[in-house]
Amino acid sequence: FPSHDISATAFAAKTIDQNDATLPPQGVISLQQAIQTAQQHVKGSTATRSEYEHNKQGAWVVDVEMVNGQQVTDVQVDALKNIVITAKADQVDQEENDAQD
């Protein structure tokens, strides 16, 4: 097996929100696919965080935090259709600011 497949799987497993009692179902997009979709939507930004979540309607989404300088955008990507559902301007997480000081 190629090593990049193994590392991608390990990365995905580490970034799943531990508060979720269940893992996403089979057939959802990978975190990498969601990041690529978010990057196409928010040009010039870099993904700093991604995780599987349930949205308010109970559907699986991938929440991707995109950063471009001081501009932060939270992007929700439909985990089944690989399309952007929402993209909202946000503030840089305080923990990240503390780490940069």
C-alpha cells in the first residue's frame, strides 16, 4: 500500500471531533477533499483545521477553518455531496494567537 494513503487515513482519524459519539458513515468525502473544495471557495486561503461534524439539520459536514492573513473563514462542506453549504467570516481562535506570541 502507498504510504500516503496510510498517513491520510491517520490524519483523518486524528482530526475527528472526539465529542462525536459516532464516526461518519461510509461514503462521506475525505477531509482532504473537503479542504480542496474549501480552498476553491475561499481563494488564497490555507486550511488550518478540519473536522467531521453534524450540522443543525443533523447532516454530516466537514467544518474547515480557512485563514488568509488575519481573515478567517469557517467553511462547511457537505460530507456526501462535496459542496460548500456555508462560508462565514470568523475571528482567529485565541489559542492560535497565544501560540504565535
